[in-house]
Amino acid sequence: MLQRTKKVIITAVAALFLVGTQVQAITPSPQMIEQFKNLPASEQQRLARQYGIDPAMLGGASASQQNLDNPQVVQPRVNDQFSQPRATNEVVDHSRDAANELNFSQDEQKKQLIRFGYELFQGEPTTFAPVSDVPVPSEYLVGPGDRIKVQLFGKDNKEYDLVINREGSIQFPELGPISVAGLSFAELRESLSHRISQQMIGIESNITMGELRSIRIFIAGDAYKPGSYTVSSLSTITQALFVAGGVNEIGSLRNIQVKRNGKLVGSMDLYDLLMRGDASGDIRLRSGDVVFIPPVGGLVSITGEVRRPAIYELKRNETVADIVAMAAGVKPGAYPKSSSIERYNSNGLRSIVNVDLTSTQGKSTKAQAGDFIRVKNASGQFEDAITVVGAVVRPGKYQWFDGQKVSDLLPSLWGDLSISADLNYAIIVREVNRYGKVKVLQFSPSRAIAEKDVTQDLLLAPRDKVMLFNYSDDTQNRYELNKLVKQRVKKVTSLTGDSLVGNDLFKAGFSQLDKMQLSERSQIGGVVVAKEAPDDKEQLVKGEVNKMLANLFDDKELIKLSGAMNRSELLYPVVAQLSAQGNSDKGTQVVAISGKVRHPGVYPLSQGAKVKDLVIAAGGLIEGAYTARAELTTTVIGSEESSVSHSSVNLDDALAGIDESNVALNSRDILTVMTTPDWQENKAVEIRGEVKFPGMYNIRRGETLADVIGRAGGFTQYAYLPSSVFVRESVRQQEQLEIKKLADQLRRDIATRGVSKDGNVVNYSDAQMMLSDLENIKAVGRLVVDLSAISIGIEQADIQLEDQDILYVPSVKQTIAVMGEVQHAATHRFKEGLTLDQYLEMSGGARERADEDRTYIIKANGSVLLPNRSMWFSSNTELTPGDTIIVPLDTEYKDNLTLWTQVTGIIYNSAVALATIAKL
């Protein structure tokens, strides 16, 4: 008997395992569980291991101790449009027959909207198995097919698994048939417990529900997977929807119907459950019920400043206020008074309906299918707020109140102003009308805050901008400011650390002179040349930075970093505004100052400003300023023509406040602070090498090289004067410009040269290599000086010194260098009497592409000697120690490019100078 039982169990478990591989989560029958319990524990464990069955499910534990795990009947949908945000026009394609919706494909904001509520159904059903392991409520009505578990304990211990038959009765072994039809589970438990206690003396009972009966329902309409489903008798509408995978893309969420025997017995609005947690409409289903999902009704979209922008299903007589409530209300930054509705009118055209969502009339506006509601945002402007920027500890927006003064806004010099703040100059930018026109007031922060001077502690007005400046612009850490600018400019153009605009992107991008339509010029080596026009990238950076500065007072990030800006950058939006509002009546209310002041530039013309105020605005005078006289240039604009006049101002009297000199300024005035006659900035030169006292020497105007050599103690006995190198910064800058011009010309020459004289294609690889060498050359700035002549007192050989001049005096040279188109470029020991040809032979002779006829010598002092073939053996071309022989490239060999001679000469000459300096 035991063997037969084991075979039955093994067969049943194997069948269960095979079925489980095909259909997930099949609950074993009660008969299988009872038979499994009769097996020995070791046999139960073996079967469980062999067939992958949980022993807690099939044996060893009572039903009350089993894990109540629901089977996984739903998996994520594949390629379902509700599993991710969708464009509204996609919904229109699927619901064309269900609703007349707008095509929102041209509106990015509309494209991002999704249908509300459908993300609840992102799964796909995987099995039709009923869900049975759920708690049974007391009001559950038992019926045929339900199982009742009865446990008796006391005098006898027994367990019964009773099934309600089709007549609604259970067969209790000791008590006979008991009718339970129409009873709830609570009534059944009470009635059966009472009967057991009355008829079975000494026995107590525990009554629970076993396996529940299954019911068959139908899900029809626009469900994701419509059809017939076997579900638990406890299932409700929502549970049935989940089993069927939910609603498809055109199904309604607000009118889910339950029909029983052809009659409507209930309906459910899922919005009540999703938005308000109201599940009162989620009625329990009975066998044969039909859950019908009709097509979606009208759709209304809402976006803008609402908490949950989406596409909502519309029911009859719902208003705009109802739609806003569905969207969870408006955000704090919304401006509901200026909301709008896009809808189609009777002519088939789009129309705009303005609604005020704060009024009763606006809220009661009826919503229509296809409406697109926009809730606008509030203005980013602050009402009556005061903006503080620049050299303060806490820049930002502050509240204004009536009677507020500067000392109320910034009560402490040490606690509110930066340690680097200029205590003599600050401005207030004040609006004079509703059209944005401004005027500028100037005050002294130290006198206003510390001294409470009534003339400086100005009364503030709503929307004032208070601007303080750093005393020195060179001491500020601009790392964070440049980082911010680089991030913003990167959206328009890519910048690298080695770009043309340099490391300080913000300073490079700022262009005050561009705004004033002035041209920048610089002086190099005594020759005035126009500054090279910036390339497109640099212009783009300047434009972006200027746009940023123009919005300084409304940009929170820039306001926070405004303390690192220099004076011109902070003033840029003010000067730009004054320039924009200038007219023929008043002119542009700006003035300029140049010369010996700390911060020359363009400044806003403050109310009642005089010469002293402008000097204070520029940071005051610097060393070397000539205070006895300054020049004030005034532009007088007449009715027919304008004229420019110049007047002298005594700065000493003006700064002392004497009215005769401290004259009032007018629009476009320019004050020039002159330099004291014969004033000289600190200038120094350097002498290195074989002098008795090498080092840095300060020089006066007109001092010569011979003078400084004398101050350096003269030359040592090891000095080799013919090989000295004299370097000048202005010459270096001029040479660098010439190298760049030559590189551009060579690039054009290569591009236009197609075929060489012998018909061969131009060798562009060699040409590009030479061009790359030329572009990478760093000019030295060597100036040829005859140090030997200077040492013996010949005045014609002496030169006047400039700032940053450097003299290299090498030790005795005993070498001759050979460079260029030779077999082996090398440096040879100088031997008296050897000729140029002999040194060339020592380097292996000239190459095939060398131009021997143009061989030249760079003398030790930097001068160039072009020897004549017939004179090579004469004393006039005698080589001296430190000379360099150059064999140039044959330009005919190099595709007849006429620039090659000049190019190779620059390359070799620079190499010789660098080699000489490197050996010191």
C-alpha cells in the first residue's frame, strides 16, 4: 500500500513539475498535500529536492503556516507606448476613431505630455491561474466549491477538509450534512462552532477557509488582453484589470463597467482611486460577470506651472478648475490669472481663450475635448527689491522699505563689505521712469556707513541697484568666475585652455572698447601698428560674455560672483544702458578718464558729478601724475554742428574742492591726467655672463649700454665680446609679427603652386613640415651690437637702453658651427687658417638639394656675411671663433617657392641665437 501511494505521489509531483515549467505558480491540490503528508520525512525531502518543490507548500507545515505568495501573473509590456513617456501625437494616431484630438507635433512642451493613469498598467499577463492565497473577509459569502478547514482538538484531535457541494452543504463525518448556503464566512464559523460544541462533548474547534472557489469572468472592450479569465471569487474590478494587463491605448479609465446578466450593475472611475484613494467603486465580481472597457472619451492636455502636467480624460460637464485639480493644482511660481486654452473653433481653426483661474468665472469655464490648457509662470522680476553687487560679503536681492538708507542696507564696513572694497567710490543705479531709463548716483561707502554723512548716506528707492568696487582688480581670485563663463560659452563654441583668448576667459571676453566703437592700437619697437582683428571664436566669446554682463542684475550666479569682477566689467551694463538711452537732447551720460589714474576707462556720469568725483571713480591718482595741470576735453553739440574744446584743470585745486577748478562734468567729457615731465617708470636691464657683477640694473632715460657695463665692473678676462648676444623685447615682438605674416604668405604660396618647373607634383609633405617649423618658431629679438667697439669707447657703436633689455656675454669661443643642407650638421673646433670649404668638407659636404652659391656666415655678434666665391681665400672672409656657416635649401629644388630662402634664413638665424644663449 505504501509503495502504491509513493508512486501516486511521485507521478503527481512530476506532473506538477512539468506543468510548472510551462505555466507559472500552479497551486497543488489539497489531495496531493494530504498524500504528501503521509510520506516519511526523508522521502518528502528527497521528492522536494528532485522536483524543486517547496516542502513548506506540500508538507510538514499546516495550511495556516504556509507562505501566502501570490503567483506572478503579470510581466512588463514589450514595446508598449505606456511604458515610457509618449508624444501626444502618438496617442492621436491610435485613437483617431475614438476622439478628435489636436496634433501637437510642433510643440515640444506638448510632445512631452503623457496620458495620466496608464502607467499603472505597464505589465502583461502571463497566466490565467486564479489568485487564491489571500485573506478571506468575514463578510465573504461561501458557495459551492469553497473548502472549509476544520481542526478539532481536546478529547480527540482531527482535521477535516470539507467541500461545499452543489446543494450548498458540507458533509461533516460526525454530524452529517450541514447546509451553509447563503451564509457569510463569519456566520458559517459561528454556526458550525456552536454545533460542534453542543453535539461533540469535550471537543473544541478552529474553523478557517481553505481553497476558495474560482469564478469565470469576461473582460471585453479596450482591454490590453481581452478574453475569459479564471479568477478568485474574491476578485474585484481592479484585480481583474491587472490580470488582463490593464487598459490599452484607446481604453477609458473613467467609465469601467460591470455587466451581470446583460444589465449594468456598477461602474468605476479609476481617477477616484488614483487621485483620491477612493476604492468604493471597486465592486466584487461574480461568476459570469463582464468587465467592459469602453473607448476613451475626450482628452484634455494641461501643461505649464502645474504639479502634474499630463493628458487627462474628460467627463461631461467638467470645468477647467476640475482639470487643474486633476493636475494636482498650480505651482507656487504660477500666474493663474494669465492662463490660456488652445482649442478648435467652429471654423476648424485654432483659437486662444484667456482664462483667469483665480476668478469664479474662469474656474467654471467648461472644458472641451482637445483643449490644451497652459498655466503661465509668474514674472522673474522682484517687486521693489534692491540689488547689491560687487565687493560685498553677501551680494544679492534685499527688501526695500520706506526711509531706507545705504547705512541700513550695509550697516558695517567690516561685516558687510569685502576686505578689498574701495571705500571711496560706489554708485546707485536708479530707474527714473517705467521705461527702464536710469540715472546714476555716486557716494562714498566709508562716509555713508562709518560716518553717517547725510550727503553720502543716500536715501534708497525701490528697485535700486547698489554697486561697490574692489580697490585693486589684480588681487581677486577669478577661478569660479572663469569656470562659470567657460561652462556657458561651451554651449556656443568649444574652448580649450590654450585658446586665443587666454586663460582668463571672462576678462578676455569683456570688450569695453568694442561697445564704444573705438579701435585698439599698440606700439611695438617705436612703430605704431593696428592690433590684429580677433578671429570668429574670440568675437563669439566676447559677444556671449557681453550678453551675460548686460543681464548682471538678474543673473543669480553672476551676482554671487560679482565680487571677483573688475571695475569695467561691473560698469558694463550701466554704461551700455546709458549709451542706449542717449539722445540728441541730453547725449550719452558717460564720461572718460585716461592717464595717470588707477583705473582709466569709461564711467557713468553721476548726478552733479565734478572733476574730483571722476578722479575718485577711477581709483585716484597714481605715482607720476602731474597735478598742476590736467586737460578736460568737452564735446559741444550745436543745432547744426558739433565742436570739441580743450581746457586746463588744476588737479590740486580740484581735489581740494575749489569750485574754480572742480568744474561740473558734461556728457562725453574726457579728462586726461598727464605725466610729470621727465617722469620715468622703474626700468631695468639685465647683464649675464662674463662681467664682474652680473645681475639686474635699474636705468634712467637715455642711459647707454656702455654706461651699464661700466656699472657692472666691466668684462672679465674670459669674456669673448664678438659672440655677445643682445636681446630686446620690442624687437622680439616685431619679429614674431613678421614670422606670422611670412607663415601666412608661405601657406598661400604652397596652396597656389601646383606643378614644379619639371612637371612633377609639388612635394607638399616637405613644404608642410617646413611651414610647421616656421609657425613654431619663438622669436628671440636679437639686436646686433658691436661690443668690441663699445668696449674701446667708440660712441657710434653704443646704443640707448630700453626696459627689459638683456645682454649675454659668453666666454671665449673655440668652435665653428655648420648648419643647413649638409651631410652632417655639427660643431667643429676652430683652427686658424681653415677656410669655409674645409669646414664644409668636415661636415660631409653639401647635400643634393643645397644651394651652395648662397652659403652665408652668421658672425659671432649676429651679423650676416655673404662671402664671394672669388674672395673665400682672402683675409676679408677669415672665419673667427663662434661663427656659424649656413648652407641654405635650393629654392629651385623646392618647387620654385620663392619664399623658401627667407623662411630657411629665419629658422637658422633663430636657431643660432637660441643655441648661443643656451650655452651661457
